Amino acid sequence: MTPAIMRLFWDSVNQAQPNLLLNLDDDCLMSWLVDQVKQRSSLDPHQQNDLSHYISDRLPLIREMAYDH
């Protein structure tokens, strides 16, 4: 995954409403975050798959960050 995609992803997490991040189930949250990045950058299927795995591995961190806000 490129640094640009990672930046877009973390920007999306930081700009999202905390309630949204906390209330979506894991699958919906992953889909929503991938869609947020896709809106700002075109992702090929490989990049989309990599991003999904990256998000999946960090769901607890994402929810913790949302809870702290």
C-alpha cells in the first residue's frame, strides 16, 4: 500500500464522526472506510484488497481513537 493511500485512509478516519466509527459493525465499517478512500483516489482491485486487510488489522485501534474523541 502506498503512503498516499495510507494518508487518505487515516485522514478519513480522523475526519469521520466518532459515533459512525463506533456504531457500524466491522464489515460495514471496513466497507465505509474503503469507500471513503475510493472517493478520493482510484484504487485497483489489489490496492482495495490490501486496504481492506490493513483496516481489518486496525479495527480495534480505529474504534479506540473514535472512543477517545
